[in-house]
Amino acid sequence: MTEIKPLDGSAARQTLRVTYTPAIGIIKPNGPRIAAYRGEMAHASKLFGGPSDETLEREVAPGKNRLIYLLGHLLAVSDTMCATLRLEERLHPEYDAMFLKSSDRAVTPIASAEELKAA
């Protein structure tokens, strides 16, 4: 683990602790904000992992997005954000067309509920 401190020698409010994997060039920050983010993603996984596949096909309100679309959108945004922050490489770039660049029901077929729950 490496600690990154300000170059000017000033005291930082929070030292960023990172783990660097040279073979793939990934920096993995360790700290309270990253831990909180991972905790929220684990909570979301439990929330969306419980309902049946049929329940995920229901709209959150009449004429609004389906739960399966919201789950896919959350996964696509998280996947993009983790890659942008260099936390990990993209795992599901194919979700962009289904859940980021298109609205619900604009692209068919989309990933199945089983596939999204496994991601």
C-alpha cells in the first residue's frame, strides 16, 4: 500500500491510501469514501437481488421506467465510474447502449434480470 501526500509538503486533510497493480496499471484507492461507496453498492445489490424477475419487469409508476432498467442503469453508471476513477477495468461496456444511451424499452432485447443480478 502506498500513501499519496501533497507535493508542496502541506498537511493534507486526508491522506489517500492506494494499492497499485503495475501489471494492469490499476490504482485502487482505499479510504472511507471508497468504502462507503462499496457499501452502498452492496446495499443496492441486496435491494435489487431480492425481487423476482417478474417484479423487476414492473414499472415504478405508470408510464415510467421498469425496475430492471433502473438496475441496468445503476450497473452501467457504476461500471463507467469505476473505470474513470481507475478503480477497476470496465466489466460490462455492452450495458452502455442498453441503459445509458437509450431510454427504457428503446432497445430490445436488454440483458435479462438473471444476468444483471449476477453482474
